[in-house]
Amino acid sequence: MIARLAPIDCWIFDLDNTLYPASANLFARIDTRMTAYVARTLDIDAEQAFRVQKDYFHRHGTTLAGLMADHDVDPHDFLADVHDIEMDVIEHDAPLVGAIARLPGRKLVFTNGDKPYALKVLDRLGLGESFEAVHDIIAMGLVPKPDPSAYAGLCAAYDIDPTRALFAEDMARNLQPAKAIGMTTLWVDNGSEQGPEDARDHIDFTVHDLASWLTDIMEDV
């Protein structure tokens, strides 16, 4: 396995439930605000709004993409609203900070969230200075993962050779387009996966704790 990782010179990480543990339950706060936003926008009750929200997530990749397609929602208003949350559940993660610092090559964040929110999370984790860039939903032209254009745009923006890149994600379905263009894929299987389970032959590595895995591979090297 170490031989397979030797060519990697670009390490790409999803943000939510990947760089912090799903057990922190931070995304639940965003989820609650998204449900409320859908309810206000469509003038429906919370139960209906939750169903609509999840339908959009499964069919469009994100709730925002569905709202934009069907209701012409202002993406900036949506993103500012749903990310207006307290982050007290996110703690400084010294083992992860150290493990990422030791990785050889470039490091980037690739998220369906927006950059201001991502930077707040990274600062809480102690990773504010750890990444070259955050490639967010705005940089994707508001077309989220797992749309293949998001991955192509990332590689073009930062001159990434996908065959020399590893992408770590908690959503297995978001790894499939990465594998299709030659990336090594790492699934952070921490219980946050949503949606129907599919064939997972597009996953190269499966881990339950990202920091431990990154530390172990560097110790082995």
C-alpha cells in the first residue's frame, strides 16, 4: 500500500465530517438551518421541508443546487444563512495538524461549502495555515460534487495531475468521479454516509480515523 502512495504529491481533503469527526455533529446544525430555509422559501412546514431538502440532496448533489434549479434561490444568501452557526463543538486537533504537516507535497481543501465557512472550521481545528487553497462551491461555479465538472475545475485551477493526487472524503459517492480521472481515493467511513449504498470498487482505501491513518502511513515510510 505504501508503494501505491509513493507517487502522491497532492493531498486533497473534503471538509465536513472528513477533517473533523462526524461525532462532533456540526453538520447537524447546518442541516437544521437548511430545513428552516427550505420551509421559509417554499412556505411549507418543517416536515415537508426536510423531505424536499433530502430529495434535492440526492438528486442534485446539494440542497442549494436543487433550490437554485427549482426556485432561483440566491446562492450567497443561502450559504450565509445556513453557515451562521456556532462552532464550539469543533476542537483543536493536534494529531491531525501534525499528520497533515508531515505529508509531502501540496494540500488543498475541496468542499461543497463556501470558503468563509471552511476557513472558520479550519481555524478551529488548528489547520488555518495547513492548506494551499480552499476550492469551494463558488469556485466550482455552483455545480457541486459529485458532478465531474467540479473535479475537472479543481485540477485545472491548481494544475493538478490527478494520477498523482489523493482525495479523502466521507461521502463515498463523491469519490467515484475522482477515481474516474485517476485519483487515489480515501473513504473516511465514519457513519456520515448518506444515500443508497453502491458498488465501492472506486475506493482505494477505507479508514475510520483520518489522523491515525495519516500518522501511520508516514511512520511506515
